[in-house]
Amino acid sequence: MTNYTKLPAILLLADGTVYHGKAAGKIGTTTGEICFNTGMTGYQEIFTDPSYFGQIMVTTNAHIGNYGIHKEEIESDSIKIAGLVCKNYNIGYSRKEASESIQDYFQNENIVGISDIDTRSLVRKIRDQGAMNAIISSEITDIDELKAKLASVPSMDGLELSSQVSTKEPYFYGSPDATYKVAAVDFGIKKNTLRNFDERDLYIQVFPARTSFEEMDKWGADAYFISNGPGDPAAMPYAIEMVKEILEADKPLFGICLGHQLLAQANGIGTMKMFNGHRGLNHPVKNIIKNHCEVTSQNHGFGVIPDEVRNSDKVEITHINLNDQSIEGIRVKGKKAFSVQYHPESSPGPHDSRYLFDDFVNMITSEKTW
């Protein structure tokens, strides 16, 4: 295990609040929008979820690192969070299958973090005042210097980030002998999403974010998938146009998270930056079509504008968040196209929503539209 000494570190919020703690991970400085996740497990999957790109993650669970790092549980090719804030940073780990400690992992991936702070106080502040930018440093102790660096960090509102985490070249996943072919647009796709498709006899070609519909259509896909990803959907006109073209071609389409927001935008429905967003493993959602509830895994800081969805003559609401009544799912009238705001691949999280992958397969094979 890499030698580790708990050096002092500082967390500074955009509103001027300062927290003093101990360095975690690489010694250095990092910036991003600060947010929190309420999940009690799955920290490794959270670290590697591309939807968190550009964000400093606060974990509400008191212990992080206690079961180590297992290479089979990563959701992308690298850590995507901009930094970590936690209460107890555990170097020692208990799981036999783990290959390294969180400290080794963070140092190898150049991730800066801070521990030993009152995360309950910090989360209450974010809940009350909303998401804001922040800076962590274990090398700069001058608060004025940190404030100057933080002032130059752009707001997440208006940022296009998905093309930065997307694959650079197309690749295949699953068996070429599968019954159906699905073109998946990678705005920050997670590995467990691809596993769920493969388990349902789907052969996937994953395309870079800025691929045109015309180029994807040459492969002859039976359906299209629009993935999750980071950033502001309103700053992605190229993606909105691509989704419109898929709909115009009457191709079956399934979107999650950012893909949900892009489907809404393609139907003239606006999106908005949320006060806090939804990030955790226990968000209750009601499927109003099937009249059942599910516990869902969520990670998003933007959402569709509820009144614009309700007033739209192009889409129908399928899912509602039972905490705040936000729109969690839609389907397009007269098309084979639907989306949800949450993560049915649920890695980490409950498996209540895996049925959506089955619904997607059934939609491909059905002659019916909505």
C-alpha cells in the first residue's frame, strides 16, 4: 500500500464557506460543482459513472474505502468525479476480492479529495442553498488564492460535457449472432447498461457522441439507445437534432437520464438546472401506466420542465417522482420511443427498474406505437 500521511486540506464553497479537513488521494487542487449522493454502498461505481464528470462528490455514508477497490465493478475506463469529500476515508479494506486500497486507486488516477469534515453540515448547506461550485486543495492554504481560482470555474449551467467522456471510436458489445442490433449513442454510457442489453440477446454498436444519424443508420440497427451523461442538455443542439432524425425515421428509441432530457428537447420540451438534483439509490418513482412503484437509482442535476411536459401534445407522462412530483418518464405519441430520468441498470442500486430493458426489447418486436 502507498504510504499515506494525513496532511491538512481545505474545501472552499462558492458562497465563501470554508471547511478544514485532511487530504485524501493525490496532493493537489481540484474544482467542480459540489453535489452529494445518499447511497449507502457502491462508491466505486459512483466514482466511475461518467455522468459525474466535472463534479465534486460528497458521500453521505460515513465510511468510504472500507471494502477496497475491485476492478470488475468499474462503470467506465477511469474515475470521472472531479474530487471526493467524505467523513471517514478508510485506507484499510476488508474484502478479499479487492485488488487495492482507495488511496492507491486515487493516487494512480490523480484524484484529489478531502476527509475528516462534517459532511452532515455540508449536505444540509447544499440542500438549503442549492448546488454550487467548490474547490478542494491540499497544496494551497491561502483562502484568497483559492477564492481567485474558484471564481474562474464556469457554472454547470450551459456546459457541454458529454463529448469529453464519450468513446472516441465506435466499438461493439455482445454477440454478433444476437437477434437484434441496437445502436447506442455514448454520452457517458455505463458498462452495466451494456451488460443488460447483452443479457437480452441484443448486439450493440456504441457510437461517439457526435455521430450523425446518417452514419449510424448505415449499420442497419433495429433500434437506438440514448445514454446517460454529464452536462446541460440544452447545450447539445447536435444531439437534439440527431434524436429528431431517429424519430423522423420511425426507429424504436430508448433513452435514460440525459437521453430522457434529449428526447424531451427533441419534442419541443425545455430542460432546466435543478436546485439540487437527484443522486442516490432510494428514489421512489411511480409508473402511472402500469400503476406500480419502484425504488430507483438516480444521478442527474438537470430535468425536464414539468409544465411543458404536461402541456405537450407530443408526449405522454409515464413515470412520476413521488418525492417532488418531477417527471421521471415519457413516451412519444405515435412513435416507438420512450425514456426515463433514472438509471434502470442500477449499478449501484436496486433492481426494480430492470423491466425497462425488457420493455425496450418488446417495443422492438411489436407492431404497435403509442
